[in-house]
Amino acid sequence: MLKNKTKELKEFMKSNGLRYSSETITEFIDEAEKDKLSYSSFMIKLLQNETKLKQDKKRIRNYSAAHFPPNVQAIEAFDISELDSGITSSEIEQLKDLLWIDSYTNLLFLGPPGLGKTMLAIALGAKAINSGYTVCFERMNSLIDILVNYKVSRRAQYRLKKIKSVDLLIVDEVGFLPISRVEANAFFTLISDIYEETSIIITSNKEITKWTELLGDDVLTTALLDRLYFVNRKYLKKALKIQFVSKDFPSFHHIDILYQSS
């Protein structure tokens, strides 16, 4: 009889959105009886457990959907002492609060290879997921492949739909490989589609002044930068351009925050 009642209870819980807690309800009841919990205390503890388990499951799903590369490091592991200049500890702290995601602010991490642009971008993405945001990470060559093939590939179509729905898109290694005019147009179209409701992090080894070489057209480059530096009327914020600098690469100058919150 007790076994049947427990089974019925589990089914009721599942049908009312308490699927995760239903799996351990027997242990919960035993613990509540042992601790002589009141009905209200029991329900609070049960709902807290359900909420935590749902958040954990959601975080795991979001990590999987982000497509981060292996060995993601926490943002605390980023060592600015390895840079000659370019970003300060206080600026890292400002980025960690993630308020820039809520205001659809974009981040441009520029500098030579090996200075931590990708590491910092991914660390911010991981922190965003832990804080409840949705994130997609794509290297530029992979993103271009998705944009070019989504009409003929169901997998690319699904991924593009996901990219357009997230809170934060990270595009890594922009400018590392040449792209065609058709590919440049596809990239511009994506940014145009999402820039008003999505934060974007772009890492690149090229100065902004050299992006015309990448995209192959002055007008297209200007239009792309216009969207990345777009002023959201509600939040009055634009893009932050942060250049990573080391003594080995003096051609990249000190940090240049082009646009700050008003």
C-alpha cells in the first residue's frame, strides 16, 4: 500500500512540475519526519531543492549548447601581469558583473595571438552561463560555415537558430583566415539580425582600421561597426574596444575604450 501511495505521489509531483524532486521524495519524507519539520518548512525545502536541481540541469544544458572548447578556465585565472598594458584589474571586475549583457553592450578584444583574448572571452561566457544567461561560442571559420550552409544543412540551420536566440554570442578569431565577399555579407547579415537584442564578444588579431581588408569593402565595414557600436536607446550603451598589449607587440597601443555608458 505504501509503495503504491509513493508511486502515486511521484506521478502527481511530475505532472505538477516537480519532476526532479519526485526522484528523491522518499528520502525527503524520511528526513522531514526525522527532523520533525512543519508542513511549511517541508514544502519550502522541497521547492528549494527542485529549483536548485532545475537550475543545475539548465546550466549543464547551456554549457553543452555553448560549444566551448575543452579546458574552460575561470575568469580568476586570467593573469593581467602577462600583459604590458591593455586591461586593468578594475576593468576585469567591471566585466565580471555582467551588467553589459543586460544592456546589450558588445566587447571587442583586439591584439596579437597568445595574449589571452579567447581565454577571457570564454571565461566571461562561462560566468554568464553560471549566472543564468544563454551563450554560444563559435570560431569565425565555423560560424561562416554555418552561415553559408544553413539552407542546405539541418544541423547548420538548428545551430543558427540557437545562435540568434542567445543572450551572448562569442565570435573568436575574426580576421585569422580570409573570407570571401559572400561570406562577409553573411556575417554582416547575422550581426544586423541580432545586434539590438544580443551582446556580442569578438576577438581579433586585427586592428579595427584593418577590418576593411577582412571584409573587402569600406561600406560594409562601416555598416558592421555601426551595428557593433550601436547605441541602445533604453540603456545608452555602446561597444567597448579593448586592446591586449605586450612588450613583444608594441604596434598595439594601450587600452582604448571607444564607447562608455552614458
